[in-house]
Amino acid sequence: MKNALREMRRERGWTQQELGERLEVSRQTIISIENGKYDPSLPLAFKIARLFGAPIETIFDDEGGQ
């Protein structure tokens, strides 16, 4: 799944570690999400959207999936 997490994080000047702490997940989880190797759970996706004040669809793109 493509996502804009890296760009949104960088716009705020946060490190992967800082974002992980804000979301209560590991830095490794942030790395995996940013690289598209891990799709966050729905609760985590909502938490990310709330943190950035953006709709989930703005952050995550299912690449045309159903």
C-alpha cells in the first residue's frame, strides 16, 4: 500500500523515532509502514490520521484496490 507518511512526517520535522513514540509503536513499525512493507491495522491508521489531522485516504492509497 502506498502512503504519504514519510512526507507528512518530514514536513513536521519528526524523526521516525518521534513519530513512533507519538503513535506508541516502534521505530521499526514506522519504517515498515513508510516502505510499504506493512499495512497498519485500522485502529493504527485512524490514530495516524488523527495525529496528522487528515483523512485516512489522504495518507494511504490502496493503489486502486477494491
